[in-house]
Amino acid sequence: MQQQQNMQQQQQQTMMQQPPSIVTTKDQLYLTDMLSWNLLAMKKAHFFASQCQNQEIKNQLDQVGQMHHQHYQKILTHLQNQQQPSAGSQLQ
């Protein structure tokens, strides 16, 4: 029992408080997919809003498109911020 508690304490002490500040290739591919998904959803919402005759539904579709646009921008900003420090460290 005591040994199990010690093991749990050791595992808790070695856990990261924050994720590492690097983006792996796999992470970058997943983020690129997320950009594509949000761009497609934004385009679809815009298209359907332009085809819609009901103003209430059109407004909702516009909001959906704006939400996906904001997500796209957030992901893009995150990717750009990750690339800038690595470019600076390569110059040194």
C-alpha cells in the first residue's frame, strides 16, 4: 500500500505542468487539417447563407461562418508564432 502511494507521488511529480513549446510534424499535420476543415466549413456556411431566403437562418449561417473564420485565424496565428522562434534560433 505504501509502495503504491510512493509510486503515485513520483508519477505526479514527473508530470508536465505545461505542454512542451514545440510542434512536432504530426502536430503540424493535424493543425493543417484543422485549418482545412475550418476553411471548408466557413465556405459552406457562406454559400448556404447566400442561397438562403429565410433571414433568421441566413443570420445564423453567417454567425457560423464567422465562428469558423475566427477558429481559422486562431490556429494560423498559433502556427505562425511557433515558426518564428525556430527561425530565429537557426540564424544563431
